[in-house]
Amino acid sequence: MLHPFHTDISGITLPTRFTYPFCYTPHPLCVRAAEEVQQYLAGHPEWGEGKMFGVLVVQADAGEVGYLAAFSGILAGKNRLPFFVPPVYDLLQPDGFFKQGEAEISALNARIAQMEQDKEYLHQKEAFRQCETAMRDSLDTARQALKAAKAKREERRRSPALTSEEADALVRESQFQKAEYKRLEKRWKERMEELRLPAEMHEARLQALKHERKTRSADLQLRLFRQFRLLNYRGEVKDLCEIFADTVQRIPPAGAGECAAPKLLQYAYLHSWKPLAMAEFWWGAPSQTEVRQQGCYYPSCTGKCGPILRHMLQGLDVEKNPLGQGNRPDTDLEIIYEDDALLVVNKPSGLLSVPGKETAASVQTLMQARRPQALAVHRLDMDTSGLLLIAKTKEAYRCLQAQFEQRLVRKRYIALLDGLVPNDRGSISLPLRPDLHDRPRQVADLTHGKPAITDYEVLERRNGRTLIAFYPQTGRTHQLRVHAAHPLGLHCPIVGDALYGMPAERLCLHAERLEFTHPVTGERMTFQAQIRF
């Protein structure tokens, strides 16, 4: 599985530190390796499904440099294919416990489906439903009759000619009618109970089977996770349950350990090869949910692979997280406008709006160094440049935030897209939700996503690219980036979008215009900042 380079790499300097997998620029050796893997994939058009692939450049004991290749999950229905490293654990082996467990769970699924569609059970449920409707109608009619009879008795009692014997008769009539209603109600309840018991017993057996299925599935998953015994560079071994024990989720997510990166590192460690650099790329048809472009490189997912790689990379000299390095000086911040209540900043690309988990430097912290009460009213992605609104008092912050929540703030973004948009203007409606295993990435989800709407207007088409104005009607995370790149959107990623397209010197997305109502004066204010791409 160790492939020699088929092209000359003598002029490429070996990396001094291993790739930081969650944010990186592919090393030239990884680019060469990926190109050779892509040539191999081009010879197998039958593998047309979109898939993440990975390459790991390694150095053997004798000093020779080569690369390993892997795919995530299953390719063409298999997890073992020539040219690619094997899985950490082969869950598809026909005589293995996992396939046997799956067969048992499939048998349970069949029994559950059969019981849910059992004709006698469905007939019992329908009979119960009809009886319940009939009971309700019958008792409603009886109550109306009681009410009418009571009204007549009350009218007769008001008669001055009413004798004591007639009054006693009216009492007896009332008691009899109430007793008759109670007897009617009792008969209906007995009938309902006769119909309820058989369906309820069937339902109890059905729920017991579903509980058994749930228990068996959980036990099978945990047993599977314990088979993934992953090495690190120090030779230490942990299974997936141990690796995820100290994480927020505590239990490994489905598919953990089956991505390309863990497969590559595990195979290298088993053969005592030194990992030098790694990269992962998408190849094949685009995904209908995730935004993946063929041939583009992507960081490792943080949900599934984050805890795994933090274990597997121990002992290696790994590059520092580029997102957590250094602070930008205050002089980088161009202040467009300022008064006692607020200020408007032209945020540069590459600076966070507010502090992150690993990065303290942000517009908010830099402004707070001079104005302690400063709070960012909204956010721009770190790589997005442009106008950012800062409140200098709590009162101004609350007022401005309310304007954003009520969609009273007008925003215009300018972007340069990698591709030609055919229509001069239009609107994109594509619901979005977070990628639970790879935050902060967003995915399109027509069923569970939150509404996301973007209007657009083409400004210029030049050299295969489109300069476009975006008018977001909602404010979802990465909304413009996904709407631009997704096949159900414009299918033209923003130039420099390393998450949803191809990396470049910068993300060509700029918050160019901002319009809002001043929180103190009530004046409508508009600001504009020229694009620099």
C-alpha cells in the first residue's frame, strides 16, 4: 500500500512538522500524491459516487518517501479495495460479530414491521377508534337530552300551581335520568375496555420488540467501537470508547474511525513509517447536503475525527493551529464612524468579530482595549471583510440587536464567484442547519434546516467569474457561502472559500453596505465600504 511517487519530487523540501489537520494548506508533496490518486480514480468511472479521499506522505525506515491513500467509509459497497489502505476494523467481514448482529437486528425490524401491519391489530385499532367516536356522540346526545329535560323541569317548578307531589315527581325524574346516563356511560366504558385490551397487549409486545432492537443496536455499536483500537506515534493504544469518554458526547458517533485520516495514520503506525504530511479531498459527484467540490481539499471533521486525531497525533511534531496565532494590532481597524452610542468598523479579512475558543484576537476585544463597554452587535465570518456595527452602551446594544432580530437592518454584500451565474438577478431559498459532526460547516437540509433566503444581483461577469451583490433576508451561519456554492443554489463558490470551494489568498466576500436606525437619535443611517478584490 506504500506507493512511490511517479513524478520527480527531488526539488520539494520535506515538511518539518506534520499537518495541523483541522486547518491547513496542502503541502506540495500531498498535492502530488493527491494528483496521482485522482489519476487512479479516473480509471475507475464505476466509482462515480462522491467521496472523501485522503493521502498521507510517509518516510520509511530506509529514508524513502512515499504515500498512502484511503477513502472514507465504504466505496462501491466495499471497505477493502486495491491501492487503498484497509479499514482499522473490517466491520463487513461476513462471519464477524457485526454482520451477525446486523442480521439479528434486521430480523427484529422485519418482525416489528410485520406486527405494525398486522391486519387483526389494525382492525382492533380501527374498531376502538370508531367505538370511541360513537361513545362521544352518544354521550353528547345524552347530555343534551339531560340539559333539555332539566330546563323543562325548571320551567315547571316556577309554576305557582305546582303541587308537592309534582315536585317530588320532578326530583325522581331527575334522579332517574342521571342514573340512566351513568348506566349508559358504564356500558360504553365496558365496550371500550373490551376493544382496548387486545390492541393494548399487541402494542405492549410491539414496544418490547422496539426496546430490544434499541438495546441490541446500542450494545452492537459499543462492541464495534471497542474493536477500533487506535495507535498514536508513541505506540499508545486507545479504543473509540476510551477516546470519546472525556468529550461532550461521551459516546462515539456512528461512523467514527472510518474516515480516511484515522485509516492512514493507523496503517503508517502499524508499519513503523513516519507520517510527514496529510491532506483530504473530495472526488466524484457532489453531495446533496454538504457542499463539496471535486478536487478541493478539506480539513478533517471536528466531530468524528477531532477526538480521534488528537489521540493519534500525540508524539508527532504538529503544526500550530493557524487560527490561534497572534493578534492583529488595533491600527488594522479602520473606523468608518463613531459617536457616543456606537461605531462602525471596516473589519479586515482574517480577523474574528468576537473571541473564539482558541483565538482571543477579535474586533470586539481590540475595541474593548480602548472602549471597555464595546460589544459587537452582529458578526461577520472571520474571513469576511466589511462593515461591522459596535455598540458602546448596553442600551444601544439592545436597541440595535432588536433591529437585527426584527430584520430592520439592510445589508448588502459583494462577492466574487468562481463561475458564471446565468441569471442577472434572483432569489435563493435553501434551508440550512449545522453539520453536527463538522462544525462550523453548514449543510442544506430541506427537511430539518432553518429557512435561509438570499436575493442576488449580478454586477459583472469577467474571465469565468461573477461579481455579485447579495441581499440576505435571513442571517444563518455561512448562508451566503453555502447559497453560492451549493448545487441547489448558484453552484459557484465564492473565490477563496476554503470550506465550500477552493482556498486562495483571501475569501472574496465583503459586507459593503449597512443601513440601520440610530438607537438614540432615531435617524436612518447608511454606511459603505469599498471592496478590495
